[in-house]
Amino acid sequence: MKLERLPPVKTSLRSSNHPYLNGAWTPLHEEVNAWDLEVIEGTVPSDIDGVYLRNTENQVHQPLGRHHPFDADSMIHQIDFSNGKASYRNRFVRTRCFQAEQIAGESLWGGLADPAGTSRRPGFGAHGSLKDNASTDVVVHGGKALATFYQCGEAYMLDPETLEQMGVAPWAPLDGVSAHCKVDERTGDLLFFNYSKHAPYMHYGVVDPSGRLKHYTPIPLPGPRLPHDMAFSENYSILNDLPVFWNASLLERGIHAVRMHDLPSRFAILPRYGTEKDIRWFEADPTYVLHFLNAYEQGDEIIMDGYFQEDPIPKPLTDGPKGYEHLMAYIDEHSFKPKLHRWRFNLATGKTVEERLDDRIVEFGMINQRVAGQRHRYIYSTTTKPGWFLFNGFIKHDLDTGTSEEVRLEEGRYASEAPFVPRINAKDEDDGYLVSFVVDENAGKSECILIDCKRFSDGPVVRIALPHKISSGTHSCWADRGFIRNGKAG
């Protein structure tokens, strides 16, 4: 392996017993370029061409208060596959907040678990008291990687192949851009939403492949809400108003206390370029949904799949690290119990029908993005270690047959969210691989794995060593080289 280390960043972080500053969540501060990566097992396939991007949280400075893992600074990890070879690089996303703290040499902003007034400076984006760290999600659109924060930050662009910093997306509105922008590879459109504490409380927009904001419209809500994701079909976009949001009276005192309210879930369906006048609201069972998988049209219905939480406000965990009972519960899937779920919205009758697709605790799923907005057959979900936010396996769901296959990692090995990678000239929806980074706590190392989705239960067909142990995190994406260069699939 050939390795180039970049100049180190300034850090003030001290050792800590915090459960999410240790183990698989140990922050990484090193930035490198690496070529000719060592293949531990198998052969790097020559039938894929593109990049896997993974966004991770890496705390750089000593926290001002109670650290939450989602407070930490964004680092994008990339592995590039071409002609049967793999290279790797990683970079911090140089947000305005990151740059300010590098100059100050210390933390300037409090976090999600801190009381109002902890931050020493105003932030950026819609939720200005927080640090915009761009560490939640990453997608590729119009030839650029876009890193976003789920509390509606500014949206930061990087070159997906070199990770060169390209600054704030020029189309980003004043109310920011939430994580979970959706890219329609068929058209090249990017669909996004944001939310805020002032009326109309949500907006929805469309950006074309050239980076032009060509549609932006309010989605009026009754008050401040906490949407996390959206979905789209070929002709419609689907936003949500779910009954898990801040307590209104406490919010007036600056206290951000999230509660489950006695309200139904509501879904706003509007044409892709529709306005608030075109919105149709559909009610459904009360829940919270972190992530939707896909939606498609079938006759009079729009069918949407995602993960329905059975206990969105779980009780504190009492058998974990002391002093972190609430934190551990709120990011433990076995506490809030997400299940694979389907909503059917009938445009003719205005009715919603729901069904459970799988009763196992699963989340952070992916589909083949080439069928996004169209009918999908396969879903690839992750499983997690009970009590922790750590992925320990994958499940391939076949919705046509109702069957599934599973891959479990050995204890002490933890995966990353795993997008689907289509083979060059793929013929079938599952003709390709899952790609994931793995943190191996047993060996103190990390690697990249590929699972052949045609032989899913066989497990990884190749394991590729990374030059350092990476930290865990949230989201990732795959981008074919042709999609990066052309802005559309095919």
C-alpha cells in the first residue's frame, strides 16, 4: 500500500469514558490518501466502477457539555473502485463551524444534549444555536458530493472522486437543507426539504443536475416539527408530519424536550413541482420514522416502504453505561423498535392502508437506486447490536417471495450503512454488491467488504484493508463513475 498523510488538524480532545468516544466510535483525526490497498481475502471485482462515500462523526475538540455522537465533526471516507483496483482517501468536511473551531483551538458550540446557552457563538443554518457539522448524510448530485446535517445546515459540497472541498451549495435556502436529500438518478433531480421553528415550518425544493434551484415551496404545518426523511415516486413527493416533536410550552422557554403527542401520523403528497395548493394529506397510525426506502405508483395508489417505530420515545436503558441512560436508549434500535413497514395511499379514496413487512428490528436500509421512484423488489436492511448504535449484519428482503437472507458479522466487528452497487451492464435488480466499511474492534483495524447480492448469504466476496481504523457514523452512498460525470444514470 502506498500512503500519503496530510498535515494534522488541531485537536483539544482528551481521553474520555464516554461510550460514544470509545471503541468503534473512537474519533479519527488523521487524513490520508492511499493506493494499492491490501486485499485480505478474495479479489477486487472488475465489474464495478465508482465510489463509495461514508459520512462519519469524529469529535475534534473537547465538548463544552454532554457529548452526543451526532454533535461530532463530519469526515467523509471514500473508496474508489476502477479496473479491479481500489484506492482510499478521507477528509474532514471544512464547514464554517469546523474552520472556526480550528482557529479557536477549542469547541465553540454545545450539542444536542446540552441546555440552551451552552454555545459560545451563534451557529449557521435554520437551527442556529447548534453547530452545523454536516455529519449526517452524503449523496452525489450533479457531479458533486453533498454532506448535510439533519438539523438543517448549509449543505457542503465536495468532489466525490478527490474529496476537494467546494464550499456551501449556492442553491441552499436560508432555512437550510435537512439531511436525506433524495436523488432521482433517472432525471438527475435532487429533492430536499427543510424545517424550522417559524411558519410555515417546512419547505420542499427541487434542484436540477446543473445545480439550479428550480422549485421551492412551503409545506405549511401546525407548528414546529421534527421530520427526518422524505420519499418520492415517479411523479410525486411525500413529506411528513409525525406526532413526535418538541413540547410547545417547554420550547417557549428554550427547552427542546421531544414528546410523543396524541396525534396521527400525517403524510403530505404533492406533484414533484406542486405547490402548497396541491398537497393532499393522508393520515396513518402514530409513529416516528427515521428512514424511508422508496415509493412507487400502482394504479390509484402510491406505495411507500420504510421503518415504523413501535416505541418512538423509549424508556432509559438501565443496564448500560451509568449516566448515559437516555442517550443509550434514544439511539438503540432495540429500544425504539423499527420494523419494515408499508403504507398504501389511495389517491382515489383518500384512505391509507398499512401492513408490516417484517417483524424483525431493522433499519438503515438501501435499495438499488436505479429503481428509486419505481417498483422495487429487494431491500437491504441493517441489524444492530442490542443496546448500541452499531450495525452487526445485513438482511436481504425479497418482497416478491416474502423470503430473506442474512449475513451476520462476528462479535466485535461493526459495519457501515451499505448501499447497493450495480454491476456494469447489470441485467437484474439484484445484479451487484453491497459495499460497507467494517470497524474491527478485535484487531483494532478497519476494512472494506463487498457482498455479492446474487449469493448474499455467502457473505463477503472480498475484504480490503484500510490504512487506519475509522469511526462509526450514520449514512453513506454509492455513485457510479458515469453518474458522477453525466449527472444521470445510464
